Amino acid sequence: MTTQGGEGMGGRGAPERVLHDAVVVVPGIMGSALRDSRSGAPLWGVKSLFQYSAQMYGRRLRSLAVTDAERAGETGRVEATGLLNVADWFPGLGTAQPYNDLVAKLRGAALHRAAVLPFPYDWRLSVAHNGALLAREVRRHLDAWRTHPAHRAYCDAHPGAGPAKVLVVAHSMGGLLAREVVHSGATGGDVRAVMTVGTPFGGSVKAVVMLNSGKGAPGLLSPEALREVTPTMPGLYDLLPGYRCYEEGADMRAPGVEDVVALGGRRDLARASAAWRASREGTLLPEHVMVVGTGQRTWQSFRLEKEAAVAQWHVFAREGGRLLRDADGRPRTEDRKGDGTVYRFAAHLPGSDARAVAVNQEHSALARSEGVIDLARGMLSGLRSPEELGDMLGGSDDAFELHTPERADSDTGFTIEASGDPGLDLECVVQEVSGFDTVQYPELRPVRGAAGRWAATCSPGRPGLYEVEVRGGAEPVRRTVAVLAAEQRG
């Protein structure tokens, strides 16, 4: 049975739907805007960030450190004010992109916009802490939605429908919070389905680099400054990789507590995170739709050199648990790529029978992907599986890899590189997104002597946060570059 949405049912022209679920949107790490609750000063989610000096960056970073009191449960010094609605970047932490499109289009597809609840949270804190908050909010939101006039009208018109349940759409770290809700049982089975998008169930090597040295920050913030802050964040430990990724000798193994300590982490937080991870093994998600970012250059393993983590673009190949070697007896390496942050197979939930939906996109841009948003909307329309939406999200012949630096200098610019099928016709658009909104169209030219590779140079001329969008595949692939002026580099 279907109902056509009108003004009170999601807006004029809303698509037909058969479900009346409540929806909760859970962003990833750095996907919630944060502010100091006492002063009101914004800490994360700042559109005019490129007005900052290196000194201001340092002050902002120190404000993000998690105190002993906060780790003991006295939270509230920092509050989450909403899902990120502007792109933001911080040296050593990286870029996060807004969730406006995802939330707006889910509200348009829902029975009523009140059915959709964004859940911001203080991503510095542990997944267990934030997951408990999410469980309570899911329960509160579902109870409120079931009493909403639009829900009551739907149930009156469709007496066999029964009361609504909850659909959770979760990006990155948000998927780990969603698993906490299911693990706790706090919703009593009222979570109908969970869609995870680039969730690092197996962790991310990028978290290793962030914890160890703040690689990418020298020249703006010292690595020492980042090491004073990132090891205080329990949430970061929950993103550390738990698969075979630590190269030691002639093999790779999963890093343990003492390895985290050697990286510069705190032993108490490493132990707590390890115990949490072990206790969640076997917790699966109902009607799980598992979106996995693919095709992009991604750190997959690391090794230690003089206490510094060196990230690597490969893992060692194995078959049936056995290490494979080449003709010279050396471990055979494989580059399995991912979304630029989460290694492809680290985004799989162990034990889940959900089919992984491959999307050729960068991690922070996954939640803005047109295909991913269509899939989430389709779940509200009763299209519960990727097969019902066709193959538009799967790997395809027109997929390509996009590479840009994380940061660049305004006086020299940066290079944009792409690789894929030589027959692709790629176009590039670069837009400044932190306040100036200028647009450029660098021309991607074939690299001589390298079939299937293109390059372009972008010379923005002024500092800002620049989104690089390359078109020519199933949908655009995006990356963000922070362009700094000399005074911002320290």
C-alpha cells in the first residue's frame, strides 16, 4: 500500500512511499559542529577558518583536548550544536564536509520532515559514551514520532502498518554508534534497518598517524602540539585499526595495547578501547546496508621507524590465513585501496551477511554522494536492497581515482591527478567553499607516456578551502584541499 505525500506529508511532490519510519542521521568523526559551552566560542564547524593565524589554530586545537574530568564523565564543557553545515579543516586532523543534502533529501522522502532527526555528538569522546546518548535519543525520537499527527494519520489509513520503527543512516564513526544502540538493546528491537556509509568497523590507519605525529601539520602546527591533544581523545582510539596492518619483521599483525603506547597513546585509553572492541564482536545490524568507499588511494598498513608511524598503501597478501610470498621469498603486497581514509575491507562488519555496496568516492564526500543519498531515500520508499536500485552504486568501468594533496601553498598552487580507463572524458571544477566561493576550471590533460592518467595544475592565488570535483564517471568524485598563506604556515 502506498500514500502520496502532500503539504503535511513531506511536502508537495513527495514520492510515493510504503514505510513510515522515523529516521536518525548520525554523522562521522568531525561531522558535528562543536563550541565551548561557557564562552560560546566555535571550536569546529567554522566557515571563516582561513582568517586564522597559526597562533589561532594552536588555541583552537588546545580547546579540543579532552580533560581528565571529561574522561571521568564530567562532560558539557564542549557541546555539539548540530551536524556540520560547512566544510571545515584542521591541520593534522583533516577535512569534514557538510550533511545538508543528506538531511534535506531524507526529509523530503520521509512521511513528514519531523520524522528525520540529525544526531550531533562530541566526537572527541568514546563511542560507548556517545552510543549511549544516541540510544536514549533514538528512543525519545521514536516515541515522539509515534504521537505525531502525520504518523497517526498514516496508521489510521493503513491499519495493518503497525507503529513506526527507526531507520538509522550513519556515516563513518556514526556507524559504530549505531552498533552501540543495537548492542545495548535499549530500543527493544525497534531499529528496523541501519545503513552504514564508510564506517571503519576494522579501524583506520589514518587514526594511527593522527595519534602518533600529526603528520601533515608541520609548518603550521608542530607535531608536538598535536601529540599533546590527539592522545587525549577516547574517540580516536576507537578508530584505531584492529586488523593485520602493523608491519613487524616479515609479516603484519593487529596492533595491541603496547603498540598503541609506542605510538604515543595512553595505556589506560588503549586498554579501554581494546576491551570495548572485543566486547562488540558478533554484534550485527538489522537489515544492514553497508556502503563501502572504493577506488581511492588509501593507507592500509604502517610500520614504525624510530617511533614514527610510516603509513603504507598496501597490505600483505594472504590466502586462507597463510602469508603469500613472491619468488624471492618476500611477502607479496596488494593495494586494495578504499575511500582515502578507510581501507576497503575495514569498512566491512565481520560476520554480516550484508552485501557491500561499492561507491567510488572519497571518505568525507561519501555522505554527499548522489547515489548514497538515493539509496538512503530508497530505503524509506520500501526499496530495502541495493539490487532494487540497480547497479548505479556498484563498481563500474567509468570509475577513476582522484588524488590531491591535503594542503597546499597559495603562492605555488597544487596538482590534481586522476587515473582510470584511458577512454574516460574527465572534467575538473575547483570551488572555494570557506567564504569566497570562487570557481576555476583546470584542464585535466593526459600525462605523456602514461595511458589512463591525467593531471592539472590549480593556482588559486588566495588562501581558502578548495573543493576539487572531477566529473566523467557515474557521479563526481570530490576531494578538499586547504590552501594556506605564508602567515598561516607559521
